[in-house]
Amino acid sequence: MKQKRVTLWQCRAAVAIACAVMILTGLIPVIARAEQPTYDPNYPQNLQPEHLSCSSAILVEAETGEVIFEKNADSRIYPASTTKILTAYLGLLLNDPDRQVTISASAMDVEEGSSMIPLSFGETVRFEDLIYATVLRSGNEGANAIAETVSGSIPAFADLMNTAAESFGCVATHFTNPHGLHDENHYSTARDMALIARTAMQNETFRDIVRRDHYEMPEDNIYKARTLPTNNRFMRNTADNAETYYPDGIGIKTGNTSAAGYCYVGAAERDGVTLISCVFHARSDAARYTDTIKLMDYGFTQYTGVSIAELYTRNPRVVDIAHYALTDSNLGKLTLALHQIDKQGEDKIVTSMSNIDYLSHHLNDITITEYTRAFSAPIQEGEVMGTLTYYDDQGLPTVYQLLATRSIARRPQLAPSIEDIIAYTESDKNPFPRLTFEFAFFYIFLPLFVIWLIVRFFKRLKQRHTRKKKRHREIEPQERYFR
């Protein structure tokens, strides 16, 4: 059988093709990575899911619960120590903060090497101090002690946790312990954990706990007074936390196990807007905070707190004034300014950036306007034309005055209106009219002249009647006497 001879140029071509394939195969992932947009902190509004290192995340507006951003928010996750959010909240809700709690041996039964406050067996602490220490130090023995104090046992407390989570609206959550150490049946989702955090943040004491960077633990029967710093780098403003500290941060809780990865449930507040974020299974300790910061920065570009005054400034009231002088360049149109006079409630509205223009053009839907002045010249700058009132969610009012921004003269040839006459009369302190030429002519001389004419008329009429009667009088016969 005759074999084909392979020429040198064919060998070279084959090698070139093979090298090209290898190069292109190696470049495809590089090209694909290059095409993906990179995160630019100067434009946080451009955040994409791939910019986050975590596998699951969500961002919500705390007041309404509206979801602003999410990434695999319904995927099952292990919450690790973020579980203690619900543990602390239920403890605050269901027990006396001044109750003295003695740490039991079962409460101290935790995995070796897991996070501790630390507490000791037989130590007696005030219950609220226990909650502060548990949250800030993420102490597993503290979580056990809270559970036993509230429900008598850890399994009973876990049942309470599941009942509470279901009442909050969680649909994919199940707890088996109060601390979050790994258990296959202890799981949740980013969406459900946001519901739990949002509920807990409505408690004033819980908010105070999670926003602290340390806690002064008082002396007890075992330990002297001590300072407990928080494990939460989101809240620690120190030189070594420059990349993880967030100035607007107000909490909440870290978590970390080998199965859960690095987790963080955070909260931040700016200009009246409160955001809650959940980051689960981030690639590193620092990454869970940087992911959280990206989410918060994104959220604050989408939501803002806007006051009634700010909304009004975008679309102020303009009214038409009657009887304006013909020299008025604005033809009687008057813009009213807003001046706050009484504030009992909160006049800031949390809304999305896209909704601000709508609210400003529909301010009548959320406020009550009452005009107290007729829209008639003359108008003086600063004159009160009416009031505008806003009621917050608790029904507390904020009242503003509507003020004239300029003066408007009255058209001089117009006769005074009834309102003007009444106003002038009521403002006149003199109960008797002033003696002027016009008053004397119309109210004294003219009536007297008319009366004189009437008297003269009747007098002349009587004289004419008398003369006529004399002319027609008969001649009476005279008696004659003859002698």
C-alpha cells in the first residue's frame, strides 16, 4: 500500500493551526471577562449582580419593605450567626430586661472554637446586658442563655423562632437553634432574613444595640466591669477598618461558618431613608462588607427622603389676582412661598427618585390647602394668603403659611368693592364719619337742598291755590238802609 508523504509546509501549517486553536481557546475566557462591566464606585447606580462576590443578596427600603436590588434572593442559604437577630429580638420582646440570669452548664455547651462573649458557668448577669453582649460579641453561649431564659430550653425556643418567622411572612426559613451553628435543617433565604431584620429594627432597644461599636458590661459575680467591642467592622471607625466602615451604617449582624461562608445583614440611614441589606456566602470577610457598601450606595441613588418644602419648591402655587394694575408685568399672576410655622409630625417622605416629580405635581393629594385671603389687589409682599398642612403616618400635622412673594398694586380707576368697603369700615377706629367735602355735600347740603325745594314747592302750590280761590269767590249782597 502506497503511503502519502507529508511535506514540510503541511507540518508547519498543522502546527500553526494547533497553536491558533490553543491561543483562541485560552483567550475566550479572557475576552468574556473583559466584556463584563467592572464596578465603578463613582457610579454606584450602575451596580449589577455580577459586581457582588456573594452568592445571594437583597436590598430593601426599611419603611415599606420594597425590594430595591436582589441577587438569588430566594436561594436557600445557611444564616450562621445572623440567626442571633431573631434571638435577640424575641428576647427583648418576651422577657424582663432587668431579670437576673444565671448561666447554666447547657448554655455553655457549644462547639469548641466557636465565638464566645465570654461568659462562665454560674455567672449571673442582667438579661438586657446579656442581649447586648450576645449581639456585639456574637456569643453562642449568650444565645443559648437567652433561649433558655425565654422558653426554658433550646428546642422550645427554636419552635418559637419558627412561629415568629412565619408570622413575619417568611416562607423558606427553618431554625433549629438560637445561635446559627451549622445544621442542615437550619436555613433561610436572603429575602426572609431581610423580613426578620426589618421587623427587629422596629424595636428601639434592638436599634440601639446593633449600632454600637462597644458595650460597657457591668461587674458581676465573676467578672469585673469590662468593655466589649463589637465584631462588626461595618460599625468600627478605626484605621484598620477604612475599607469596611460605613459612615451611614446603623448595624446589624455578622455571621460565618464553613458552610455559610461570610454573611452580613446590614442597615444604613441617610436623609431619612433607611435601607436593610443581606449578603450571604461572600468570598471573604472584607468582601461581605464591600458588597454591603455597594448595595447601600446603590440604594441611596434610588431612594431619598424629601420634605414637603422641597416638593413644594419644585412646583409652587401660582394664583391669579384680580383688579391688578395694568402696569403689572406678570398680569396679576402671584407665586406663593412656603413658610413653616408649626411642626408636630415628620414632614419628610421616603420615596424613589423617579417618584419625586410625580409627588411635587400631585401635592394636593397628600396635603390640605386653605386660602384665607381673597385673590384681589392690592397685595403686599409677605402677606399671608393661606395655609398648607401635611399629616404624617401618625396623623401629626406640619403647618405652613402660603406667603405672597411680591406686591401687586390695585387698578386705580376701579371703584372699591363691597369687600373693600367692609374691610375699610371695620378697620376705622372712629365710630363717626369724617367731615369731608364729599360727606358734607352728599349727606348734609344735598339733603337740605332737596328738603328746601320740596318745602318751597308746596309753599308755592299753596299760594297758587289761595289766589285762585279768591278770584272765584262770589260777591255777597250788601244791606242798604233807607231813611
